[in-house]
Amino acid sequence: MKYLDEFRDPELARKLFAEIEALARRHWVIMEVCGGQTHSIIRNGIDQLLTDKIELIHGPGCPVCVTPLEIIDRALAIASLPNVIFCSFGDMLRVPGSEKDLFRVKSEGGDVRIVYSPLDALKIAQENPDKEVVFFGIGFETTAPANAMAVYQARQLGIKNFSMLVSHVLVPPAIEAIMSSKSNRVQGFLAAGHVCSVMGYWQYEPLARKFNVPIVVTGFEPLDVLEGIRRLVIQLEEGRAEVENAYPRAVRRQGNVPAQKMLEEVFVLCDRKWRGIGEIPASGWELSEAFREFDASLRFPVGNIHTQESPLCRSGEVLQGIIKPNQCPAFGKECTPRKPLGATMVSSEGACAAYYRYGRFAS
Ligand code: SF4
């Protein structure tokens, strides 16, 4: 397939593996922040084909995985209300809350619908003026512009029966939290190309300086990932800590400026709890004062939420790169994609799901 096959060329991949092997003179620990990159690494066996010199740690970049349990439970409570049509991307439906998931709410009679865009939810609101339509607005900076646009349009069109349950998270504060952790082992980052296509990569430059850590903006195909690793190894061996763009076909330093303007208008920074990790200051977006009338968490006061994680799940350690998914005792036993105990086993971008899908049962 054009534009994909050239980034999956086995000959070029072999050359890049050989180059990385020759460049690395010692052991380096590299984190890919994005779940899409984790999936590509496991699917293509990149981590297995690299020698012990390069250790890849799978970071907290799957938005489904890090959405806090309190928000999932709030979504379940709102979706169970009688007059509500609850719209979500499909991968949120199986994410386990404290007691059930959105599929269960649907089977119990809740009107839960899968949509492919927040603008679809807006259309449903227009078609059902006697119902309250709620969209589950989660994700990193990548999905945020479309969500911001949906809320903006709702206001422009005067659609009063639309609201959004917002739980956006941001990559730079997560990198800051990882690098500030006493248990941190990460020496270089592959930054997510799609996030940078929206936000640019200027935000990463102070982080690279502050923590003396190289960051390479990287795509998702096997050659993209290998090129990102190659560039990181060169920097690490030379003792440099700079931000480099290895994904220029999609990313510019300044990013998508009109999208950033829309985000600034609709959202404001907030502290955000990350599932399995805890609260990270100024690591999320919530609706700004001007758009707060569309905030589903204010429109539907669903009472006190008491969360209960599975005591078996160690996804917090997986998300911080402290253990690999197959080192969790429940992996492939009590916890499978059909019966996930934690969010990292649900989403196709989750590290536990990727390990399970590609048969990584031995650590
Ligand atoms: S395998 Fe399942 S129980 Fe273990 S960390 Fe992953 S999601 Fe949690």
C-alpha cells in the first residue's frame, strides 16, 4: 500500500537494526510514550530483534488506559440515566469501571452508542431534541481538536441538549512526571508523531534541557520507529539531549496553529488523575468557563463516586515501565482481552493487550 509499504521495507529495517547495533556501545533505556507505537513495536517484534543494548519501556500513552476510574464510573452513572443517549468511541465500551462497563449498561437498557466522531454525537443531539446527548471526550492532544470543535459548534448552533464528559490528558506533563520519579530509568523518549502534528514539538525543548534527555518525534510504521531509536542512540552516545523531528512528513515545530487556537478557546489546563499513576499537576484539559454549560459532569450530578480497582491489576507499574505486562501474575490467566481486569488489557493500544495479542507469554 502506497505511503505505508515504503515504511515497512524489510531490507531497510535490517540496515537500521545493524546501524543501531553498531552505534550502541552500552545499554540504553528508551520509552515510547504512545500506545500506537507500543503496538507497532510488539506487532513487528522490534523489541525482540534489538539486542540487549536497547531496552524499550512502554509508556502511559494509551488514552483509554489512563482515563481515571472515577471518570469511567461517572460515565457509567450518566449512561444509566433514563433520558440520556451516551456516545463514545468503541474502545471505551469495554473499559472496566469499579463494577461494570458501558457494554453492561447497554445490555441493561441504557442507550449507549458507538460513534466515530464527536460531530456524529452532535448530529444525534440535533435529531433527538427530547433527549440529553453526552459524548465521552477522552484522549491526548490528538483527539482534542475535534472534541473542542464539537463543543464550539454546539454553542454556535444553539444545541442545548449536547454535553461532553471531558477527560483529556497531555503528554509533556507526563514526561515531566516520569523524569521526576525516583524510580525513573528512562534515558530517551520517542515522542508521538500524531500528538506533535497537532501541538508541534517546541513544548518538548524545555523538557529536553531540564532533564538532559533526548526526545525524537517519531511515527508509527516499523521504519519510523527504528529511525527514532537510531537517532536517540546517536544522541545518547554523543551525550546530546535535543529534540529532533524524525517524522517530518506529518510534523512541524509549531504544529497545527488553527487547531491550537481552537483548543485554547474551548479548554483550560487542569490537574488530572491518571489511572494507575495518580494525579499529575496541570496534565489535563477541562472545558473553559465560556463553555462550561456543556460540561456533562456539572449537568449530571450523579452523586458520590466510590472507585474500586481490581487488587490483582498492576497496570500502574506497567504504565510506568516498572514491569512488563507478562510479569503481572494475572496476565493471560485471570486477565485476558475477553475479561480484562485493567484498562491496559482493553484497548488495542494498551501494552497488556498488545502482549496478549502477539503471544508474549514468557517474560
Ligand atoms: S495483565 Fe491485566 S491485571 Fe495485569 S496489569 Fe495488565 S491489565 Fe492489569
